[in-house]
Amino acid sequence: MTEETNQAAADEAATNNNVEFNLQRIYLKDLSFESPLGARAFTRQWKPQVNQDLSTKVSRLDDDHYEVVLQFTITVKDDTDTLYLVEVQQAGVFLIKGIPEQQLPTVLNTHCPNLLFPYARETIDNVVVKGTFPALMLPPINFDALFQQAVAQAQAKQAEEQAAGVQLN
């Protein structure tokens, strides 16, 4: 029994040795900064309201390489006036081998964005400061929770569509 357990552990270790996950490149794919009010934004007191939109886009480049793009749109308003708008696409090329197909979406939508986030966060802060607005440090993001929520929503939608299809028949 012990030999079987040891063999299973050795097989699992051998399998894990074939797994490869490497960040090949991090780059800024797109950056936009707008301050629609121009100098008028600095001539009044304001209480900014920050809206943050986040999405991830994954593209397969070849058998083992993937491009992951973390997209942020930050809109800061005072009442109805937009003080500034920042759009950033922080991208990375990842080499991923030996990961089971069912685990690949989790890696691409959680681990990769976690690696890209600090770069996007720094870029956003830098461009906002260069626009002479107060620094904007985005809070940490739990990509695991966001991915689980997206999967749950997709499953709920699929179940709803199946239920609707059953009712139509």
C-alpha cells in the first residue's frame, strides 16, 4: 500500500514537472487620458466620484503562448462633469504548458491578471499625477473572486436558457 502511495506521489511530481508557466513580456498596449474640463477643473472645489470598469481579454497566440490584456476605464466625475478619464490596456505574453485544459481558464483569468495588475495600477497613478490631479492608487483586486463570480453568472444564465428552452418545447 505504501509503495502504491509513493508511486502515485512520484507520478504526480513528474506530471507537475512538465508544467510550465512563464511571463514572457509585459507591455502597455493602449493608454488614453482625457481631461475634458481642462484648466476649469482646477478652478473649483470638487468632490470626486470614481468609477472603475475592469475587464480581461485572453487571446491564444500559438499552442503554448497567450496574450492576456487587463483593461481599465477609470472615470472621475464631479456631479455631472467629468474631471478626467483614463483608459489603460496592460498586456502580457505568457508561456503556459502542461496545465490541464479545464484549469487553463482559471490560470488565464486569475494568475495572469494578478501579475499584470501592479503595472496597470502604476501606469494609472502616473498618468493621473502627470495630469496634475491627486494620486489615484487603485485598491487590490481579488481576481479569483471575480472569476468565480463570472463563472457562477455564466452557469446561472446557461441554466436559465435551458429552462426557457424546456418550457418552449
